[in-house]
Amino acid sequence: MSRISHINLDDAGLPPPTPEIEQERKVAVFDLLEDNSFVLPARDDRPVPQGPYHLGLSIRDKRLVFDVVTETEEKAAEFHLSLGPFRQVVKDYFQICESYFDAVKKLPPSQIETIDMARRGIHNEGSRVLQERLEGKAEIDIDTARRLFTLICVLHFGG
């Protein structure tokens, strides 16, 4: 049961998302809840509360906060990650997404495909950064990392 069963994105105080960003968010949350892997490793010989987990994602004091509780609201973990390592890849991702959304409206499929490949490459880079930053805190597979990276981008949009 090492998985996320519920996710709460704390976007209070952020500007309203664009329709494209809102759609990305909905798809990421749906896909994440359908299939994910989220393992909390044992630390300091303390037992790890069993999942499935509820995950709260927020940005507080310029840090990305993962707040993890069990389905019975027992605290499982909380970790704060510096946003610094994510800044450039998030910026690049937003720029390529903007190009992609514009291209879909007016360019031929071959050019859209080229931009989409670049978009996926940047997304994969962001996912890799997330997996590295979570090392020792939580183990996630690449698909879970990709979906969580999308949600981090949603939070960055207003941050």
C-alpha cells in the first residue's frame, strides 16, 4: 500500500490558473491517483506508518513542502525542499508549453510533434530533479515523478 490515495494542492493565494494549466493539473491528479508508487523509507530505526498516503503539496517560505499523512490522519512524514534546483527547469517547461499551446493552434503536425518531444524532454528532466531531491525521503517511480513535477509547476505558476 505504498501509494498516494489523495492529493491536496495548496494553491491558496495563487493567481487563478490559465485554462491550459488547470487542464494539466486535472490530468496530473487523475493519472497520479490512478497509478503511482510512493514509498517512505525507514529512518533512524523508527517505524514507517503504512500507506496509502494523503499528500499535501504547498510552497511555504520559498520551499516546496510535502506533507504526508496516512488515511487515518497519522503523520507519516514532512519534508521541505529548496525550490532553487527546480527554478530553471520549471521556467524552461513553461516556455516550451507556451510554444506548444501556440503551435497546436496554427502549425502542422510535424512541427507540433517536434515541440512536443522537446516538452517531454524538459518534463523528464524536471522529474529526474524531483527524484534526486526526494532521495532518502521518499522513493517514487518515474511516472509518479512526472505527475508530481506537473503539480509542482502548477504551484510555481503562482509562486
